[in-house]
Amino acid sequence: MIPVVRRPDLDFSDVRRDWFDGNLLISLRTDALHLLFPSGEQFFVRSVLRFRDRLSDPELVERVRAFAGQEAMHGKLHEAAFEALESQGYEYRSALEAYEHLAWKVLEPWGSDVMKLSVTAALEHLTASFAARALVDGRIDGMDAPMSDLMRWHAAEEIEHRDVAFDVLTAVDGRYVVRAAGMIAALVGLGVMWSRLFFHLKRQTPELTPERLRQERAALAAKGWTHRFILPRALRYLKPGYHPRDEDLDPLATQALQTLGLIAA
């Protein structure tokens, strides 16, 4: 499948702090996650494009080009969503700059090109897993617009291009140990960076009292809106012979894009 670059027209100026189902905890968690996206997706594109000239399959080269276009557009829309944090009174730039310095100035130069590609393939698997989960468990329907439209669009396109980085990695270095090492690094890096940004925002949210935190955690658990699926999804990626298209997720993406009017029903 050749991914398609799209850009929905979204206005984030009136987004409230508890935009995610009225639950401030998961709203902050998701805000912290989308702070990771713009520069993270630039890293994904850099990691994949380094190997474009080594690919012999013209279709894979075209998929890489489209992958880069989709990721660039995701970054732009998530950066636009940062204005919602500003209108809500959050200071986030210092934490964002610290994350970007650590991730891309300190850690990125340290790894090999193949390892960066392996981390990208692993993170693409995790983002597609987040996407599929969000599209089937009702959480996107609980978001206020335009955040629901942003997440639905992003989720659909993550599913569309879920195998591009993996296929590039397989073409240039298909060793299992490389794939496994990339997933381990991805899990550690995602956990650390996401947590740092979440706690930076949480410190600026006095209304998230211990009692409200307890109640909102319980509400999320009751709906199944937790992160417990991440480890099983990572383990699935580590199964020998795994490929991202082993699961037919494309109908989820198609339905999401039809809901947004980005493709014909």
C-alpha cells in the first residue's frame, strides 16, 4: 500500500484542559504524548531516508517517500495543537527543548544508522498499536473536537504506513537481534521521555488533586483505557517471523478516514 498525504483543517484555539472525556489525567497523558510527535517524527523520517538509496524495490522507495510526507504533516498538525496548551496556561517549551536536546543532540548521534532505523520500526509498531486500540475501544469518541479529528486522522495514517520502516529495516539488515534491540531501546526511550513531559505538565495542574487523580485512574481502568496493552504488543513484535501486516488493520483506517470525509465512503 502506498500511503497518501492528507491535511485536515483543524482549529485548536478553544480546547479545554480536560478535553479527553472530561478526564484530566488522560488528557495530560495524551498532551504529553503529542508533544513527542513533531521532532520524533522528524527522527523517523531521517532514520528511514538514510537508506533510500540502498533500496532496490521501486515500490518500497515510493512508500518511503509517502511515509516521509505523512510524518511531516503529522508533525505540523501536532505543533499546531500546541497552541491549545498555551491557551490553557501551560508552559511546555522548556521541557520540550530539554527532551529534544537529550534525544536528538545527545542520544541520536551515539547510535548506528541501522539501530536508529530499528528503533523507528519498533516505534512505528507501537504507534500503530496505539492507533488500532484507540479506533476500537471508543476513546477517540470521548474526545472533544478538534482533538478527536486530529487523533482519528493520525491513527488512520499510522496504520496505513505501519510497515514501511519495518520493510526498510528488513531490506538492509534483517537480523532478529537488531529488531529486538530496537524494540528494547524504543520502550525505554518512550517511557522516559513521555513520563518527563507528563510530569512537567502535571506540576502545572493544581486541580488534579490526589482525590481527583484516584477517581480518574479508576474511571480509566473501568473503561479499559490503560497502557497495559503496550507490553503484549511489544512482545508480539518480537515473535520470530512477525510482520506488521499479519493483522488486517486497514479496514480500521478506512473507516476512520471515511468518518473524517478524507476519503469517499
